[in-house]
Amino acid sequence: MKKVNAVVVGAGAAGGIVAKELSTAGLSVVLLERGRWYTANDCRKDDLRNQRTTVLGNAFGPDDEGNPRVVWDPQTGPRTLLPSEGGYQNNAACVGGGTLSYGAMAWRYMPQDFRMRSIYGAPAGSSLEDWPITYDDLEPWYEKAEYEIGISGDYSGSPFFGPRKRPLPMPPLAPNREFQILEPAAKRLGLHPFHIPMARNSVPYNGRGPCMRCRWCVGFACEVDAKNGSQNTVIPTALATGNCELRTECMAKEILTDDRGRARGVAYFDADGRLQEQPCDIVIVSACAIESARLLLNSKSRLFPNGIGNRHDQVGRHLQGHHYTGAVGFFDFDTYDDVGPGASIAVADYNHGTPGLCGGGALCNEFIRLPIQMIDRLPVNTPRWGLAHKKAMRSFYKRNIAVMGPTQPIPMADARITLDPAVRDKWGMQVARISGNVHPHTFEIGIVQAQRSEAWLKEAGAVSTVVNAGRPTTVSAGQHQAGTCRMGNDPQGSVVNRNCQVHDVDNLFVIDGSVHVTNGGFNPALTIMAIAYFASDSLVRNWNATGFRS
Amino acid sequence: MQSSRDGVSLTRRQFVAAGAMGGAALAVGCTGHNQGDWDFLNDEQARTLTAICDQIVPADDFPSASQAGVLTYIDRQLARHYRRHRNAYRDGLSSADAMSWQRHGRDMAALSAPQQAQLVAAIEKENSAFFNLVRSHTLEGYYGAPRHGGNRDAVSWRMVGMGEPPVRGRAQYDERKGAAS
């Protein structure tokens, strides 16, 4: 196979941006994606088979056949799970990755989110650290992501975010009814509500039309292509340069190294299951936190017997997601107006500054709940079945608001990805084993956040509420997975440096949520994108200076 | 389909016939199962499962689970995505009938509605794994997308007040195409 300059593994939020930045800078790029490329025609409004409700499978990968993972539950031991089962911690496997079907909340993290250890100190048992970069380092790249991917919304109601040079490129969507109910209540509580930033066209942008405000959003592909991900922005741009080749249904097997320990290419299984080797000058791993770690661990050689980049047993550790807590409020008037996407209003007053808590998180109203998502979210004491359950569905479907938010996760070294010794996937590779739990302090923050959600709903007129602040027994990762190839200055305590370059392999990069040191109190997509632009910039400058020849 | 609103006053057979008259192509393969017509269930299992499902979602002025096609949903998935649950259904349904014989000397399907409700409560207590499975699948079939054979004519969506969306987009073509896997 002809050698190329760069192989990017994974065509998701980060990989698409890296491919675009490298190919527009003149590098030849092969972009490998294990999933397929879906279009708006693949938008099935199937509430039992999408990326959020998966009882009949994942709409956008991976398929249930041949892609198991193992989760280590302290109570039950190892369990082998299908991709559509909850504990699998799935994101997606397709061109665009999670950004094809996400809800598309696109936040900037706050300046404090990069300096968690300095501000709060590390709670016992945690591996809380500062990032080696700051909000100011990322600010220009947040802006670039906001403009190239296309973000609508309005932060101006909230004084808690870091400085920015330009406003968002698109105004927010017009407020839906939940926004109108929740906004005055938040203000009465002294909070600062604002319009959630979303990677969704509110006006024509980037050659595509605006959101038609349907009820099938989070978990679904957008049928009018108004939701912005890498699949309809940067990847088409990369392909248009003529320098980037996208190969779908190609599963990376390992990063190949030469006898000096430098990356020399990527071995992968193509769509027909044949093993291929793509030689290259540099390798970028952007497969999402769990699979990126797994690929590094599966890349064993004489110089890297425990996996490439894993000399100090850091690959796979500090796995984080977001522990979501909140409340559902039930009202004696209709709150449902069938105006999607539903999620519209946020407060960021609680992300930092509560005495005794290491951070907090944003609180938002939830996306439109389809009826199937309501069956276990009815008022307290509703019977689980029978006429009373049916009547409660009828009474409350249009009369409830859910407020919830992602709790700032406190990382732990023991929450981690390893290779399962026994279970293999359909290509014969060892699968990811997920072990560890959520740090107890994360639960403490989550409980306070749920109480705050309840207070907001009561102020808005809820006649009854249900508080959701459970304590799962296993780690939370899922679509917000992060942290498995931590960024840091100390090679013994991290996997990549501030430029996302693996410490002891200078032509190997990990660029995705894996490098997050902490995961903020917000959905991580925009930060993953900003880091992809930031790291691509230094990579291209390095390439132009040295060509990574050594 | 107007008929489903009056479902309570019709027998199941009349309801099915009315549905077919309503012209819904969806009704084909969803209803009116003849002997041996199921993908996985046998007729005896189907009768017992109907009794359980119709306690989970009973009829009022909107149809019961079985009237809305939930049996079709479950049967179809037991032949497809829920193949892994086949044994649970075989064992669970036969143990439900065994319980019915023990307590009432009859098949579950032959019991009165209050007796069936009591029996389902007993199953929930004594065989909770099976009950939770059937409950989940029943509610999926009743409240989920009609394309999978349940929620006939989107009846539960109309029940909760979620009308046809103002912009239908592709939905109309998808519905016409019928079931997905």
C-alpha cells in the first residue's frame, strides 16, 4: 500500500477535524472509520432503535454481533455486554461518531475546569489534576470550532464563563414553552438563565437550512441535516481537498512500529475482513476514550510489551463520563408544546463556588421525552403497571419538565480500561474491559445538583417532583467518555503532552476526549473539537518544520 | 383510525376487523393470527401472554396492550432482536399457567379479569425477572414506534396527546414501508 503522511483512526468529533486540518495543510491523509457513513435518508424515527433508546439495537453502531465488551461489576464480577446494553458505555460507530446523533449541546468549559486541583485540591482517592493547558490556550480554538462546525445559542445571560472574542455565529432558536416556564422561575431564584449553545442551525448556515424543530433529536440523525457534526462539516471539506481518503468499515488492529519504536503505520481489517497495512509518517488515534485506549493497549511490540504509550501504566486510567442527576417536575397545566429539540435553557451558576464541593455542573431542561422514555418517570407512588400506570401516562405526558445536568466528575486512577483476557471481538482482538466506579464525591455533588433541579422546578410551579440522584455501581462513561490517555507534562503520570503527542513516540498522537484531564460540568463535544483544532495546529507547524523525520 | 377510540365497546375480533376496514396496511400481519401464525409463540403461549400484557396495559377508552398489537411486537422480536429471551418466555409462560392451575384449576387465559390481575401481581412478586421482562416489552410495544408491530395506528401517542407532528418529513414513507428489524 502506498505510504501516506498521516493515518487518522476514527472519523468522529476529533478525527474529522484533524483530517480536515491536515489535508488542507497539504498532508496526504487516510481516515479510517470502523462504521458506515449514514445520510439523512437513514434517519429512522425509531424510538426503540436509536443511540439513546437502544432496546432494539444501536441505529448508528456498533452492531450487536461481534462487538462485545466486558464490564467488571464489583457485585457480580465480569459481565459480557452487547453494544446496545446499558453498561457497555457506547458512543457510536459511524462517520461523524457521536456527532451524527448527539443532542448537540456545544459548551465551552469554564477557566476553572482546567485548574481543578489548584482550586479545590484532590479529594482522597481521586486523581484530580490540572490540565497542562488553560482556557486561554483553547479560546481561539473554541471560537474556530464554533464557526466551522456551526453553533447557535446565547451565553450573554450568564456571567460565569471565560472571556470570548466573538459571539456565537448563530442566534438561539426561539424559546419553547419549557424555556418560558423555567426562565422567570430561575430569575426569581437569583439565577442567570441563558440559551444552551447547540451545534444546530437556527438560521441557514454553511449551506444547510435551519432546524425544523421536530421531536426526534437526541439519539437520532437529523433528517433535514440541520444538526452539525463532523460528518456534514469538516469531513466533506477534508475530502474536497483531494488529499484525504475516507475508508469506512475499516477496524484498526494495531499501531505498527519500527525497530526504533516510532510509529510506521496502522494495521486494520477492511470491510471484507482482510488484514491491511497502511504505512505512514504519523498516526493520530481519535477513536474515543475507550477504543483509543484499547487500540494503544492492543499495539504490543518488543519495545512496548504492555502497549504503545503505556510505559508507566497510564493508558486506560482515569476513565470518566458524566454522572447525570436532576429532577422531574409534574405540573397542573400543559408544559409540552411539541417544539423540538426541547432542551433550551440552562443555568451555569452552580458549576463552581459551592463551599465543600469540588465543582458542580450545568443544569438544563431535557430534550423532548418520547412516550417510551416516560414509562418509568412518573410521579412517586404511581404503580408500575395496570390502569393507574396507563392513566398516569395520559395525565402527565404533556405536563412534566425534567431538569438535569452533568456532574463534574472527580477522576480516579482505578476507573479504567484494560484488555479482557478472555473475550475477543469478531476480528479476534481482545476487547475492552471496563472497571472501577464513580468517585464518592461525584455522588455528593450530584445529590446537591438534583436538589437544586428540584428547587428550580418547584419555583416554576411543579405540584410534585421526583428526584433522580442514583448511585450506579459501575463507572459512568458512555457518550461523554473521556480521560483514558491523559494530557500532562509529567510522562510518568500522563500519556500525551500538551500537544496530544504520546510522550515516548513522537510521531504518534491521541486526539479526542481521551486526553481530557477532567471532564467539566458540561457535555464535552465542543472541548473535544477545540482540542482537535489546537493539537492539529501544533502538529502542522511541527510537520512543516521537521516533517517528523528523525 | 376512529375505531380504536371505541375499542372498549368492541370485542377484540370486531376491533381487528374495524382496524382492517380502516385500511391500515399495518394491520396486516399484526392481527387476526390464525393457528400457528406466530413467528415464535404457540397459540397457548399467546393466550397466556395476552392475559399478562392486558393486565399491564388494560383497556379503557383506549385499547389494551393486545388490542394495540403488543403480542405482535413481542412475538416478532422473539424471532429477531430478543431471541436471547426465548427461554425466559417459554419457562415464564408455562410457570404462569402452572400457578394458575394451582390456584384456580384453570389456564390463566380462562380466569376472570380480577383473578388475572391477582395472578400477575403474584408473578411480579415470585418471578420478578420474568415479569420485568414482559413489562418492559409490553410497554415498548404499546408506547414505541408502530413500525415494530405494536402501538397500532400510533394509538398510544394519540392517547397521551402527542399528535401528528406539524412536519412529517420522511415518517409517512417509513410507515408505509412497514416493519424494520
